[in-house]
Amino acid sequence: MKYIIFEDFSGKQTPILFPERILHEELREQIPYAKVLSAGYVYLTEQGMFCQGKVTELGASAREEDSRIITQAFSRGDDSD
């Protein structure tokens, strides 16, 4: 799967995961006002989530903390901080 982590208006890092058939740029166009913090590919491994890659079109790449941010977003089950 692909992902982009946006910074919302409150400063919260918000990940969006989407299928490989959608281009990063196409998803970016759907959320035009949020700042892109990172983007790449996410894989589910036996050790958990693993993020990697660079998206030149967005000027973004995977960061070390992305796996943790995505895992936390799925673990919460709600929008609380």
C-alpha cells in the first residue's frame, strides 16, 4: 500500500493509506490545503508496519517515525490524541 502523512490544521500528523493503483499525486490533489510531511510505501510485516520510499513528485520521503504514527492511528480506533 501507499501512504501520505499530512499535517492537519491543528498540527496533528494524519496518515492516509491507499492502494498502489492510485498515484501519490492523485491523492495529494484530493487534500490540497494540508501540508505533506512524508510519503512512501507501507508494508505489514511480522514485526509490524514498515515504511520506505521517496515520492519525488511531492518532495517527500518515508521517515523513521512514520511506522509508529500509522500503527498508532490504527491502534486508537478513534480520532483522539
